[in-house]
Amino acid sequence: MEIVTSEFFQRALIGGLLIGVTAPLMGLFLVLRRLSMIGDTLSHVSIAGVALGFLIGVYPIAVGLLFAIAASFAIEKLRKAYKSYAELSIAIIMSGGVALASLFFTMGKGFKNVDSYLFGSIYTLNSNDLYVIGGVTLIVLAAIWLQVKELFLITFDEDAAAVSGLPVKFYNVMISVLTALIISVSIKIVGALLVSALLTIPAACSLIIARSFRQSVITVVIVGELAVIIGLLMAGVWNLAPGGTIVLLLIAVLLLLLVFRRGVRAGS
């Protein structure tokens, strides 16, 4: 267990714990609004930004962040244009993100460390990464804390929120931007190809055991944090991929909860 005292592991643990709060928490709002696929979309767009960052020699996460925010605004615009087919906006932006990423990767064939953004490399987090992750965590938690009642109403009844005078468009954009922020700083932890799992699986777990919105909030945070802590320890001790270990652990928890619920129903 010497790895626990290593500086790189401690940085990884700090970064993981921060994302373990914000990603599942924001994912809960996305799942309840049936927008769970937005995580995949913004992560693919972020990777395009990361690739461009490598190409022009700029901090990759910063460029990925700008791309994800721009994509979040574009999704909202397209959702309004296709009101009856809102999922089209997600498919269109995802396609564009993949296309841009492939183009930039082709232009920079000598890219190094690209895999760390595709599959995650939490052990390579540096001080700058932690500052960025910490800043995003503060922004997200503050926004949710200050607007939790409004977000609750919009999540469960957007029409009622509009009738009551809430600026629904503003809150929709805010949710998308906050999601973009989280995804952009998460891709180095669990990777762009796995980040949506950290957004959605804790929320899926909460839907099984929580009986109220408050319980759901508590559940997603607990599940997310436990998965990060245990996953990192397992990966460190047995030399496994940290991002993949965390995600597989989340899936295992979800499956156990499903089996437990079926057993309870059968017993009753």
C-alpha cells in the first residue's frame, strides 16, 4: 500500500474525489431530464478541442473546455430548432465532434499522451489540472446550491417552470454549460470514452434505491465517491487502468442493486 503515500496517487485521489461529487450530481439532472446522452456528445467535442490544443501548443484541457461550452450552446440552439426531435441536436453535435477530432488527429500524427484523454490517466494529474478541476467544482456546486429549487422545478416540469416566470432558456443553457465544464475536466480522469458513465450510472443507482429527490442527491454523491476511492485503490494495488476500474465498479454496483431489488420484490 505504499502507493497511497505517493504524491501522484494523492493528486489522483483529490482530483477523483472532486469529480466524484460534481459529475454524478450533474448527471442526476441530465438523467431525470432524459438527456443522458449529452455526456457522450460533449466528451467527443472536448476531445476535438484537446486534439486542437496539442496541434497549436495550447493547454489541451482549456481548449477542450472552450469546445465543450460552444457545443453546449449549439445543442440548445438545435433543440429549439427541432422541438419535436430534440435528440437530433445531440446526434448532430456528436457527429461534428467526432469529425473534428479525427481531422485534428490526422493533422497531428505525432501526438503524444492522446490515450490519456481517450481512456483517462488520473495518475498524470498535475497541479494545474487540480486547480482547474477545483475551480470547476466550486462553480458547479455554487450554481446548484444557489439555484437548486429552480433546477428542481425545471427538471421535473419545464412547462410549469415557464408558466411560473422562470427563465427556462437560461437554466437550460446553464445546465449544458455546467455539464460541459465537468466533462472537460473529467476526461483526463476517466477518459472521454468513459466519462458519461460517471455522469449516468450513479444516477441510475439512485433511481433504484432513492425515494425522493433529496435521497437521490445523497445517493449519487455517495456512489460516485465510493467508486472513485475503491476504484483507485484497486487500480493502484493491482496495476489496473484507473478509469476503467472506476467505471466497471460502478456497473458492478448497479447490477448488485438490480439483483437486490429483484430479490426484495420476489420476497414480497
